[in-house]
Amino acid sequence: MIRLLALDMDGTCLNGRSRMTEETIRTIRKAADAGIIIVPTSGRPLTCLPYQMTQEKGLYRYTITSNGAQVVDLEEKKTLFRMLMKRERVVQFLRECEELNVVRMTHIQHRYVMEGPLMEVAGRIVYGRDVDGIRRVNDMEAFVEKIHYDIEEVQVYFFSGRTRRKVAEILEGYPEFSSAFGSKYVEIFAKNTSKGTALNALASRLGIAKEEIACIGDSANDLPMFEAAGLKIAMGNAVPELKKKADIVAYSNHIDGAAKAIEQYIL
């Protein structure tokens, strides 16, 4: 019997327009009403979780955000688990990237901090109504240097293979960081941070066994979450390596695949 359902957001519960359909939110609500603990498990910071979910009162109590950097109990308004990067080391890293043709973003105190007006506009287009947590700064390094918080995540966007390689070389000097490279950007977080580590921590706290956990995802950053779950569902649009690890491959996010999978395999 499934007691906890960990749900990725982008590419899973959200369609290609980064929106959650009525069918999906209705099905998630049905699962919650059946007593299943719903846990949004996202690469997004807390304040950028999908608007449709945040408006559904009582739908979920716990969240895993910034790829596992934070686990929050919203009812008690406290952080249950965190793995953060030291601010001073992030400043050093940002300084080393300063001469490169890159765009830098961070997750700090549950908010998405974007560098420059163009990225802020792009973020607002992508996130739509989910933008309450976006803050724009003109100089990321200067901003991080002034604050008093450690960092959940750093994202660096690059525009050439040469720059990508240079960023990778710089990261070799930061063994306390982990990173996940895409074709156009890299996500950087504290070593051993993952959705899986966070999910294990939450499940242990709640007394929930692995076989009582189901998860649905689409990306490589969902692989650690799969390791922590008894029932692993990959979206039809998922990356090949996730599909290989899945117990079930659902329909695509364009046709409410997550909702259909919840209805068929979990409820």
C-alpha cells in the first residue's frame, strides 16, 4: 500500500507550457483525500512551486525543493532537513566564473535569484503565475557576498562548449560541491544533495518504508528519488536512463500522464 507519493513538477505534473491541468490537480487531490501523503519534489525553490498546487489548501504538508537541498514542513513552518553550500565558497566560485560569458542564478532562502533583466523576463515567461519567489539582481557575486545565508543551489548558463569545459574545470577546485550538467547549463549544490537523500530523510522521520513510497519523474535528477521509492514511474517524455530504472512508463506530460498513472497504479 502506497502511503507517500513524491511528485516531480516540471516535465511531470506540468505540461509543456509549464502549467498544471485541471485533470492533474484533481487527481492529486483525490490521492490526498485517500490518505496518501503528497510531496512535491522539485528542482524549484519553495516559493516557485506551481500556483495551482499552492492554492489547494491542505493538499500537501511537506515539500522537497531545490533538488533535495531543503525539506520543509509547511504546517509547522520549519525546515526538517537541509544541505547547503557555504556562502563564502559560492562567492569564490562565482568570482572565478566572472570573466566567462555565462549567466548565473541561485536559490537562496527558498527564492530564485536571477542575474540581469533579461533572465528575469525569461523566468517570468516560463513560470507564469509561479513567480512570487523570483528576485532580480544586477551582480550575483556582489549580492551573495552581502547576504548572511548559505546557498541551496547555483545554476550557471553557458553558450559554448569551450565555456562549458571551463566551468567544469573550475568546479574541480570545489570538491564539496556536486554538479549536474545539461547541454546549456549546470546545476550546482552541496555534495551528496539529491531528491533521494531528502526523500529518505523525510520517510525516516515519518516512519514510512521504501515499499510504501511511489514517485513519478522525468529527468536525470529524479534518478536518486527512484532509488528511495518502492514504486518508480517514469513519464513517457522521460530521459532514457530514467525509463530503464522505472517499474512503469506512463504517458507523456502533454496528455496528463502523471494523472493517468496515479489513477491506474496508485489509487
